[in-house]
Amino acid sequence: MGAPDMSDPYGDRGNKDRSITKDSGAELKPGAYSGTPHEGAAGEPFLIGDAMTGGYGAGPDILHNCTVAVEKGEIAVIVGPNGAGKSTAMKAVFGMLDLHGGDVRLGGTSIAHLTPQARVSEGMAFVPQTQNIFTTMSVEENLEMGAFIRRDDFRDTMAQVYDLFPILKEKRRQKAGELSGGQRQQVAVGRALMTQPKVLMLDEPTAGVSPIVMDELFDRIIEVARTGIPILMVEQNARQALEIADKGYVLVQGANAFSGTGKELLADPEVRKSFLGG
Amino acid sequence: MDVLNALVAFSNFVLVPGIAYGSQLALGALGVTLVYGILRFSNFAHGDTMAFGTMVVVLVTWAFQGAGISIDPLPTALLAIPFGILVTIAMLLGTDRVVYRFYRAQKVKPVILVIVSMGVMFIMNGIVRLIIGPGDQRFSDGERFIMSARTFKEMTGLDEGLAIKTTQGITVITAIIVVLLLFWFLGRTRTGKSMRAYSDNEDLALLSGINPERVVMVTWIIVAALATIAGTLYGLDKSFKPFVYFQLLLPIFASAIVGGLGSPLGAIAGGYLIAFAEVTITYPLKKVLGYLLPETLAPDGLVQLLSTDYKFAVSFVILLIVLLFKPTGLFDGRAH
């Protein structure tokens, strides 16, 4: 902790005084797109981040010709070592990275120029890794806010979410911030499901929860996928994730290293040696 | 009998004025806390927003009085409040359009918005003085007392009188209605919930399709109504003088911070706490103690802990104590 730099008038000085300012913690920035969008090939996956290349602003590229995709009714998992750009690939698909190459298509149409909010309206739902619930609001209010863009009656959807996550129904009047880690993740996924999305994107849904809770969350995710919603997720726990995955992508340094079905990757000696600990 | 007299004297000089003043501070602090929670900065222009709103109410009241419109025994100003609110809404939305929106688009640090609000404060301050002048304006009319000290003495036969001014009664009733409406709005309506969601987690609100510009607009509309009502109630109770409203900023900020910035419940608790502290410490307690203590112990002096000139020091000291020992306030508005 050094002394604040008095010579920099535009620095962060004074901005941490919580008696006059409140930090939003907001980091969601729409990315710029300067690639060339094109129509998708026939029979390509429902959601595809196709040969994405880009980074943040004028910084170096983080993704290099990186492709991730998910088919209808399937679970696709992005795995890889720390710093491989897994979450970045996810952000790129959701429009939070500056892309200057490649394309993102949903149902064959390019959505690469859309803001994240516009992608929500297009039927994409995203659950961030952290700060993914409204902590000061009740569980039920969290779900209501998830359905904010819907003007129709969303009670059916809420009942479905409660069926998927019975614990949420039990705790629906409780503040979401008071729940355990695993329950919070269920609120986060439940909130995202309230829009009745065409595709669900999860950024490390099991980060920071115990192994038992992790298994339960994976079971729930499989159940969500069974309702017909394609799921694209980033996972730290590569082995368990690949076990439930229809499709897996192993990223290394922002590029595709291996891809295949979950079973293929689990059986691949190269993948086993480098990422799954033998 | 002496105990009763002491109680009545205390009610008359501390309790009743304290409740009225506390309600006014609470309404003011609610405005500050809403801006803090949603726009994420302390709005230094709030005192002058109150002055602006009250000025409009005063002008409309005079027009009504001139035209012979009245709702006697209630003050005509009550009739003028809706007009004051509408003009203040226009003023705040205009300010947001030409000033704050620019800085929001740059995504500036909140501390810059604090300084920007100071600029807005000076301009609003100037506008109010240009239009109505810096002097004291009275605009209260109608019945002065709900119960005068004389009536109370006749009714009860006590030596001490208890007076309740009409403006004090109106203040408390209005404050209760406004607070209930505000809590209903924030807790039950779709728009109110979206405001709380935006205050809680900006990114997630965006991902849920909540439009920030709309949240900001609704916030300014509510703040305009709160500021105009708080200012008018204060002006009716005392008098309207622009500089006094600028000074009110300190007890209002103290209320909001003591209660916990961002927490509406805290703003209300803080308002009453600051008001009672201020009134109790600056009121000479000689009379009350004279009734309660045996004659030999009766105080010689006034037992006034601080002269009324120092009433702002009371808010300031409470503010300092809270910031030192419980900086998040009594009710943490940023609980996670």
C-alpha cells in the first residue's frame, strides 16, 4: 500500500470515500466488432462463436481464431488451464470483448454487432461467474427481475424454476444474499431461465462450492439441458464437466487446442496427460 | 403533578418540534439516499433542490392567495405542492439531460459526480435567489394551531401548556403518507423493484434487460417530489429563506449517513435521531428539570448544553462519531 499519488489529478483519489460515493463494481462494457459477419453454413451449431479473434480495446489479442459452439439440446463445455481465455471466449460470445476477426451467430444470423443487452432480447441468457444475483432482494424478486423484459404472465416459468430448484421455493421470501454458495448459484441460474432463453451461458457455475454441492449443481444443469435449452459453459473442473458434456472445447492461450465430444476428450491420451492429470 | 408538568413541558419544547423537524429531515434524507443508491453519488444540490421546489410552491401559493383560492383551515401551500413538484421534476430532468447524462456517458468515477453536483448546487442557488430574492418569505396561512397552549391548560388544569401547530400536524401526516407510498413503490411495483435491482447490481440489471436511463429518470422524478414536499413542510413550519435550505444540507446528509447511505429505512431513523439530538441539546432544560428535581437540586442556570447557534455542530459531531465507529451507518444500505 503506497501513498496515493498526489501528482495525478485524474487518479482514483477520493473515490473510495463511501460517505459520498458508491462504487458500482460494474464492468460490463459492450465490445466493438470490426470483423465481417456472414451467413452461417447450413447445419452449423445453433450458437457459434466462429474463429473469434480479439481482446480488450487496443490491448493485445486474447483470443486467436477461437471457435466455440453449442447445438440445440446439448451441453457444450469450455475447459482449459488457468489463463487460457475460457471466460474471455464466453464474454466474446456475449458481446463483451472487442472482436476484429470472426463472427458470432445465433440460429444462422450474425449477432456480432449487438450489445449484450440486445443479445438478451434475442434469447441469450448469461450467468456471470461472480455477482450473479441481487443480494439485497428476495429469491422471488430475483426471479421477477430475471423476467423483467417479459410483459406476459411469467408465473408458469417461475413454477418451472421452482420445480427445478425446490430449495428456492422454500426460501423464496429470503434475501438471496443470505443463502449458501450453492443456493446462490441456483438463484443465478433460475434468474437467467426466467426469460425462457433459447440458449443459456454459464461462466464457472461451480466456482467456490464444495464437491458435494458441485455434483448437485451438475445434476441440475443436466436437468435444465433436458428441458431443451442448449447450455454453453466454462468449467474449472474439467473431468466432471466433460463427463456431462456433449461437446467439449479445450482452449490453450486463447486458441482451440482440442475439441470433440466429452467422451472423446476424456479418452484422448494427450488431453488426459495435459489437463486431466493422467 | 410535577412529573406531568415536566412531561408536558418536554413534549411542548422538545418532542413535538423534534418529531416535526425529524420528519422534514427524513424526507430530505430519503431523497439524498435514493440518489446515492441509484446514481451512486452524494447529491450536494439536494438542499437547493428543496429550495427550488419550495420557491415554486411559494409563488403558486401567492398566486392562489391573490386569486382568493384557499382550503381554510389548511394552508393554501398544500394546494400548490403538486405544481411545485411538476416544475421541480422538469428542472431535475432538464439538469440530468444537460449535465449528469454527459458524465454518465463518460462513465466517470462517482467522486466526479459529487463535484458536478456542487456546481449544480451553486447554479440552482443562484436561480432561486434571482427569482425570489435572498430574504425571508412567509407563505403560511390558515388555522395556526391544532391545539394552543391556552386550550391545553384549560382542558387539563396543568401549569404547562402543550401547543401543536397545524404545520406540525400536517408535516407528520404528510411524512407518513409519503413514506408509505415510497416503500410500497420500491417494494411492490415492477419499476420500484427494478430501481432496487439497479442499485444492487448494475451489470446484472443490464443483463436482465432493465433500462438504466429509465431507472435514472424515475429516480429524479421521485427525488423532485420528496425534495419539494420536504422543503415546503419545512418552510411552512418555519419560514422560507434560500440560505437556510442550503444549510439544511448538513443535517440532511448527517441523517442519511447516520442511517446508512442507500437505505431508505436508515434515512428515516437518521432523520429523527439527528432532529432529536439537535433539539434536545440546544433546548434549555431548566424548566423540565425544575419540575422533576427536588427544590434544593433545582438548577440555577438554563441547563442548555449548547446555544442554538451551534445546532449544526450537533449534526456534525454525530456524523463524526458514526463515521468513526460504524461507518456504514445504523442500517447498512450496502449489505451483501
